[in-house]
Amino acid sequence: MNESQNKDGQRRSRRLALVLAGGVVGMVALSYAAAVFYQLICREAGLGGATQIAQEVPDKTFDRTITVRFDTAVQPDLPWAFYPVQREIKVKVGENALVMFRAENKSDEPVMGQAVYNVTPDKIGPYFFKVACFCFDVQTLAPHEVADMPVSLFLDPKLLKDRNADDVGVVTLSYTFFKASTQPTQVSEAK
């Protein structure tokens, strides 16, 4: 093999390595974005227990009471603890409830996280509304910071007209925190 053929082979190998590395980087980026895209699609289509977003709360509450339980998870690459302050609440249909979740950054670096959520049973999703939620935005916690994160929610009175929902007495609101795809940059202090 002459020198020219050897250089062409090396160029092809480098080009292939770059293409493969780009493919791996793209797949990793897509895997991080998949959870957020899935949540957006489900919320817009009302699928898979996606909750709704409201600008205002109903002006009347009703006698039917439903227990809302809270379930939390954190993906392994996010160094946070995350849990509900209360494990469950009882809420009347149409009543606005405020619940708190607590997150703690267990690392020595600032870290950004994004929560995705759903409710079960899925058939309650169209009637489960949030007025305010930490899950609407990326959250940043400083090193070892502990933060209380509120959620304002209610069950839409239209639930009372859905005969398929008559058997529902318990609803579970689940959150999973993922490490955000962009992270804060570290600024080193001059000493």
C-alpha cells in the first residue's frame, strides 16, 4: 500500500469516527429531550394521564371528595432528593388545593432539573387542573440547597358529569425529575 492510499484510509476512518460520534451525541440529546416532548404531546392531546393547565379556579366546590396521593421519582443522573411534604390530601371537586414538594441538591455544584408528570387513573387527566406548578419550568438548585416547590391544583366540576369517573375515589399525581439538558456553567472565583 502506498502513502497516498494510507492517507485516504486514515481520512475515511476519521470521517467515519466523526459521523459515529455525532450520531452518539445526537442520540443522547434526543433521549434527554424525549421525556419533555412526550409530556408536551400528552398534555396537548390529553393522553396518558396528562393534566390540564388553568388560569383561574372554579367559583364553586361540590360535596364529592377525592383523595389525591403523591408519587415522586428522580432519575439516577440527577443528584437530588425529591419528595412530597404531604403524602396525600383530600380535596373536594372544584376546591383549589395548595401542596408542597421539597427538593434538595445533594451535590457540590448547581444543578438544573425538569419535572414531568401524570395522573392515574388516566381517565382523570382531563379533569385534573394545575393553576401553578414547579413543573412548568426548569428548576435550578444551588449546591446543597433545599427548596419547597408549590403546586396549586383542583378537580374540574365537569368530572361530576362523567359516569366513567364515578368509581374514582383516589387519584395519584406522579412527578419524575430529570437532569435538564443544559446546566449552569461554573464560574471559578479568583483567589
